[in-house]
Amino acid sequence: MKTLSTNASATALGVDRKTLDNVLAREGRSLIGAGSRGRSRRISIDMLERIAVALILNRDLGVSIAKGLALAEKVVDSPSSQVNVGSLSTLTFDLPRLRKALERSIDETLEGVAERIRGRPPRS
């Protein structure tokens, strides 16, 4: 499964790294695990998609990130990308459009962001 660093993920999502770190530390810890000091977390494309849905719900509807991640799980797992949110309302999300936009953003990010290599250089 393809994964991205926190830096690349933040760039692809269009948020600063600190915002993404806060989301992962507060609400996403159970989803991707805790990071370790000095090492960048690796985020799968599937998880990046869920985070994108949560961020969009937060921005457009004022839904908390924690609730947005829970709704994102349900939306992504739903075959119709619809989730009942109460007895009288349904949330419909255009996942194919989000996936295309996210894929394009990831491609642009990977072209422009080089991963920093840690440790000693290999011997010649």
C-alpha cells in the first residue's frame, strides 16, 4: 500500500503540517498509530482520503474533526457514499470526484516535494 510522509500528506491536502500533526495527534492516533520523536509518520492513501473528507466536513459544515473522521469512515465504507445522519437527514459525498482531485494533488506534491534522506550516505 502506498504511503506518504506527513509533509507530503499536508501539502497534498492543502493544509500546513502543524494542522495535520494536530489532527493526527488528537483524533487520528487510533487510526494510524502514534508517531515517534524525530520520525515522520507514514499515512496511507486510504487514510488520507478519510482525513480529506473530515477536513471538508469541518470547513464546509463546521463538523468537528473527530466527528468528521467518524462520518468519513461511514461514507467511505458505504457503497453509495451516503450516510444517514439522524432520522431525517442523509449526507451524500462525491467520493469519485474527491479521489480524482486527491490523486492529482498527490501527483503534483510528489513531483515538487523531495523526501529528506536521513542518516549517513551510502558508501561508494
